[in-house]
Amino acid sequence: MMLYWELCMVFFKIGLFSFGGGLAMISIIEQEVVGRGWIPAAEYARIITISQITPGPIAVNTATYVGARVCGPEFWHALLGSFVATFSVSLPSFILVAIVARSFKKFNASLAVQGILSGLRPAVIALMLTAVFFFMKVTCFPGTGSGGLELMLGHFKFWPTLLTALLFYLHYFRNLGAIPLMLLAGCAGFIM
């Protein structure tokens, strides 16, 4: 029972303090889930990848998977864990939207709220960059743990790094859409 409560508190906190959407939440979820030893970093990277290609918000998809994984393998325990984590990560948003919706004009015109939101933008960028570096490490330097530069260079993977650079170029500079980009990446990953 304590595990369900801990799952509830962790994902409620993630939902409450995550600004900037799913991409900004990746590093917060990683810190909580991988930091607690619930899921290894490599598995977390796979979860995020799957969450990106399935319908729905990253946080909800990840919470559902983590809840099932942490509370399983029995079906009913996994189902309850998924429900607790998903409900807990979503609840703060429901509460916040209900509060903001009632007094949207007042909040929208408030200089204090505008200042706070303006100040949160750099934090959102920092969280997104943290997620980028996490995925770079897991993809391009797997198995390095928290080692230094020499250890990282010893584990460097050329093909995933080249694929990342190529896909970034095609998307950013050649305006390749998300769907063809994902199909191309999936095919290249299958071949590699």
C-alpha cells in the first residue's frame, strides 16, 4: 500500500511542478523515476520514445507505464498502479485549469502573472535542454553511467549520432515533417 501512496505523491508532484508541457517534464520525471531506482535509465529512454509515438501526453503515457511497471507483474496490481500514477499526474492540471478558467480575465491581465510566466520560460528551456542531453547520453554514449569524458568517448556510438544529426538537419533545415521523420528513423533503427 505504501508503494501506491509513494507513486501517487511522486506523480502528483510531477504534475504540480511541471511547466512547459511534456518535453519539459521529461527531465523531472527522469529525476524522480530513475533517481528512485524504479526504472533504469535505458528503459526510461525507451518509455519516452514510446510515449512520443503513441497518442496522448508524454506525462500521462509515462505515468501509466511506470505505474504498471513498478506495481506489477500481477494484472490487478499493475492496473491499479497505472491508474494511481495517471490520475496523480493529471489531477494538478485539472485543479489549475478549473481555477484559471473561473477567473481567466483577471489572471490574463495581471502583471504579476505575466511576470511569473515570463520568468518560467527560461526554466522550461533548461528542462528541455536537460532532456536533450539525457537522450544524447543514452543514445550516443550508452553504458557510461556518470563517468567522465574519457569513459564517454570509450562508449561513443557513431551510427546513432550520425542518424541524430541527419534527422535534425532534415527536420530543421529541410522542413521534413514529423511523420516522415519518424518513419525514416524507425526504418534506419531497424537496419542498424
